[in-house]
Amino acid sequence: MKNDTPILIAGGGIGGLATAKGLSSKGFRCIVLEKSPVFGEIGAGIQLGPNAFHAFDYLGVGDAARSMAVYIDSLRLMDALSADEIVRIPLEAEFRARFGNPYAVVHRGELFSVFLEACKASPLVELRTSAEVADYEQDGKRVTAILANGERVAGAALIGADGLWSNVRKRVAGEAKPRVSGHTTYRSVIPTEQMPEDLRWNAATLWAGPKCHIVHYPLSGWKAFNLVVTYHNDAPEPVAGKPVAADEVRRGFEHVHERARQIIDFGTNWKLWVLCDRDPISNWCDGRVTLLGDAAHPMMQYFAQGACMAMEDAVCLSAQLEAADGDIERAFRAYQDMRVLRTARVQLQSRWIGDHIYHPAGPHAALRNQIMQAKSAEQWFETLHWIYGGSGLAGGAAAIL
């Protein structure tokens, strides 16, 4: 089965390519079916916890991923009203010793290129563009992906890694529209020399304010800073990557401290996304078809774990298919059972963080500050152990699997 009928992967984002890399390293042929005319990623910076590096190593791209990451010293939470620091979680030697790997930030396009080049280098991976999977059929032995242009592609299995609006998920879970949060995120990248000098911190910094927050951190060898600002504007419909004027961005931050607000003034070429997710589901599988990444568990950005969870999925699915000795349905069920509760926890806690950590006001915010300031570094490490836990490759892979 490894060398005969290929496994089909709908979607050529980070999750789909990570899966192709993982499966090809186990000897499986793969065809990645990407709906866009070219392979590429939209967006700027993403954060990578130790669990991401566990996945990189398992998938065989650890060195390449590490070479382009910026290794920040801390996670900093600032009060956007007072401009005071609420808490700083150190990410240096003690953190790395605890979790076996670092915490870093990276440009999404650079990380995407790591997986794209790895897939291009594999004779077992075929990459197809302008190939949107619109539907599928299966007969118990094969799956046929039906493309939007009418073409039919046969495979041993189909993995839906086709994102928030997954056509594969529509068949598996019977869902139509995602949940619209009413929160809008605006993204910009600016040259480092344009970032206020007193805010050029080697940290992933978040300014938390009433119904809004601001995030910034360095990218691409400190050549640029990633800016991500979010506020509640009750946006009714999903929007992705729409260019907007700076005045629209500023409107959501008129109530915050000038020091935090000034960061927005340096942003250029702003684009907006209306944040959406879905409720967790317990069934990701339909026979020889399964879901992965945002198709399985789309989440709010507030835990900075979307890409990390997709890469963990790729690790787990690759391991289960290798162990199943050709029984794809058994492998898919085992993968689902191992991943559903962990990803559901991240989905639900991402929502909770937005309401109770990033966006509260008044006594709610004051209580947040008091509780978070009372924790020592060791207590923070203990709090984060469930998501980052493991020591080195063996422990990290065990945490994922």
C-alpha cells in the first residue's frame, strides 16, 4: 500500500505539507491537492511553542525550522490602559530545560517554505495546484477525490487539510458556516527601524485592554516587527485579508494608553481578518477519510497554537498510519481518539483566554492582574506543562502521540 496507491491530501497549507512530509518519511506516496494556482501562505508572524519544535524534529525539518526562527527571551503581558507590565514569563535556559525545546517566533511564509522545499525534495510527494477538492466518493478500498473542475483523483485515503471552509469537513461533519466571533484582527509588518526604539523588545508582547489587544514581536532575523491588533467590533460576516486604512484600525484603540496606541501609527498596508472558529466535534472520520488542522479543529488565535496543532496532527497521523499495517480506517480512528480532546481543549481555552485574559475591563481586569502577578516562573511552567510538556524528542513525541 505504501508504494502503490497514494494517500490524497486536500489542502497545501502548513498542515497539509507537514502531513505529506511525515507520511513520505514513512514510505507513503502522497498527492497534495491545493486549490490555489500556486503554493503559498497568507499572513505574517506565528509563535512556536516547544511542542512545535518536537513536531519539527519528528518530521525531519528541525534544523531548517530552527535556522529561521527568532528566539525570544520572554512572553510579556502589558496593561494597555496603564502601560504597566502585568507579568513576564521567562523563556530562556530554565524554560528550555523544562520543556526540552525553545519558544520562538517565525514568519509564516518562511516556515511554509521549509515544508514546501522538503516536499519538493521527496520523490514520494506529488504537488498539484488549481486542484480544489469539492467532494469525494469511497468504496471501502479506495477514495476518489472529486475536484471542482470535474477531475477525479483516486487514492487509498483522503486527508482533509483544507482549512476553515473545508469541503471535506462538510461531508464528514455536515457543517456549513463557522462561528463568527465578532472580533476583528488587523495585521501589519514594519521594518525594525520604524518600530519605537523603546519597544524593540526581544519578546512576544501583548498589550491587553478592554475589548482589544495589541501584539508585537521581531521577525526574520530582526529585520522586521510583526504587528497584530484585535478589537471587538461585532463584525457579522467572515472576512480574510481585506486591505484597510490605518484610521479604521485606530478606531478600536482610542481608549488605550498612548504608549500602546502609538505602535499602530507605525503600521502600514494593514489587512483585516474577522476571527472565526467552530465548536469541537468528536468525529473527524468517515471510513477512509479524515480531517486535520483547521478542517478538524479551527480555533481562535489567542493561544497561538493553530499551526502547532496542525503539525502535531501530522506527527500523530503519520505514526498511526505506519503502525496500522495497511488498516487505514483503524489508523484514522486511533489518530482521532488521540487528538480530539487535546485539540478541543486548545479550541475552548483559546476562546476563554480572549474573554478573561486579553479583553476584560474594570475589576475583572484588576483581578486578572493580581492573579497573574502572584505566579512565580516555576508556577507558570507548571501551568503550561500540559501544552508544552515533554523533554527532548522522545518526551515531546510522546506528548504529541
